[in-house]
Amino acid sequence: MTVPPITALRGEGLSCRRGFKTLFQNLDLQAEAGRALVVTGPNGVGKSSLLRILAGLLEPSAGAVRLAGCAAEAGLREQVHYLGHDDALKGALTVRANLEFWRAVLGPTGLSVDEALEEVGLGGLGRLRASVLSAGQKRRLAIARLLVSRRAVWILDEPTTALDVRAQARFAAFGRAHLAEGGIVIAATHAPLDLGESAGLDLTAQGSNAAGADLGELEP
């Protein structure tokens, strides 16, 4: 799948305050096409808040998020896939109906529903209600959203949660393929993601521009 020509996502002087607590401030980062940016740090340091800011779902206390490239004028939300802790599934709907909904909302520019379900190992489960799936199967169905609609930037919060070893490897293959096509992956994680050579941003070092360092494949 060919992704839109976005060359980078940049955070400029980002700050985030939740209640009386400043999670991070004056944070600069850059995620480049073809290379993953892996965000690490202990629980509560602000990883999820940062990802929501980068996805355009949360306003920063200060700073701005910008896209670079000839498709940047399309707007941030139109270029981003956001996969959060919540799998965003309707339990009363079937597996197929859930994915059909997201394909319609996000744009039918990627794989078909049947193809995507096969890719994530749910090919024979399309008629089941999502409520009966295991936690790992629900996560795989959520990941299938990345495949049915082409978007340049994948922003992923603990994407391998609940996945078994085989499903983790399959997810890593999806991520590497997206990067190989010029896509951008920004992921918060406590575990290795096997996305290849990656840049790293450790949020425990608040305000430092750590996203440009060559860290290879990060270890937690």
C-alpha cells in the first residue's frame, strides 16, 4: 500500500499540564518518514498524553504539532491513525461490522475488510459478535483498522498489549512494511516492538530533544 507523502511530524515546544501537574514542557521532537519513534518512560510520565497531542486529540498547554511534506495541507487528523489503550469496538456488532464501520469512517483506501481480517488472523470470525472475542483478538481487530485505510502516520499506544508472541510478530511485520513504504510510526511501549532501526524519546528526560538519536531497536 502506498502512503501519502508526509516526510515528518514535528512537535515544537510542547507542554502538557494535567490538573496541577506538569507532565512535560518545552518538548521538541521529530518523527521522520521511514523510521519509528519509540516513546518510553515510567507509568504516569505523560506518554499517552503526548500521543494524544500528536494525534490532534488533545490540545497542548503550549506548543504546536506540524506535518512536513506535500500532503501536509490535508490536516493532521486526516493523516493519522490513532490506536489507544481502548480498542474502540462495539461489542454488540459483529467483527465484520466493526471493521466495516471504521473503514467507512476512515476511508476505504486500504485492504478490503476480508483481506484485513485474514491478515490479523480473524478471517473465520467475521460473523461473531466482538463481545465474545478474547482480549488478544480484540486487539488484533483494532490493529486491522490500520490496514483498511491508508494513513501516513501511525500513532500507537502500547500496541502489542494482550497479543501473544505470534500476533506480536505479525504486528511488527505490519509496522515495518508501513515504514518501508515511507510511513511514520510513533509508538509508546514498555516492550520491544521489533520495528527495525528506531529513534527514541525518553519522557523521563523532560524537555530534551531526544528524538534524533540513532538508538537501533530500543530495549525497555
